[in-house]
Amino acid sequence: MNPVAVELSLLTDHLLKEAATSPHARTAQRVSLDHQRLRMTAIGFAAGGELPDHKNPGEATLQILVGRVRLSWAAGDLELESGMIARIPDSLHRVEALEPSVVLLTAVALD
């Protein structure tokens, strides 16, 4: 199998522009690297955009590609900025963009 690659800087630019005009202040795009077990989704946010409270997707991480976000759950919160990665808490949580941001959500696909 040949390696598959995605140019993240082009993707982040596109998502920031889309999020800025979205009525929900966010947009998302699947990132396909032809992998069977990992699901990757890039999510762009305008400042103040959010993913409201939702359940944990299973084993997952959130990597901040551009900007700054707050990851919150009942037991606490984390402010994350460009270049950081965090494990998503195993509980109900939310994500709020503190400035225009793009994150990469990576989750293990459950069969």
C-alpha cells in the first residue's frame, strides 16, 4: 500500500474560512488516510464556536492545529493551544474556541 498524505496547512486555511461564514461557527471535514481503525476529523471554529456537551467517542485525542480552545468536562477543563494534544476525557465534555481554531480529532473506530 502506498502512503497517503494530507497537507494540513491547506486544510486549516479552508476550514477557518468555512467556519467564519458558518451559521454554527464551525465546520468539519473527514481526513482519510486509508486507515481501517482510526477515524480522523478536522474541525474548524470561528471564535466562540463550540461543540456543545457530547459523549466521549471512545479512545480519542484532540490535537490543536491552529488557535486556542477550551476542552471542558464535569471534573475540570483544559485550555489548549496550537501544537498541543490531549486525551479526550472519558465523560460528557464540550469544546469551545477561544479564537479562530482548527483541531484534529482522532478516534479509534469501534466495530
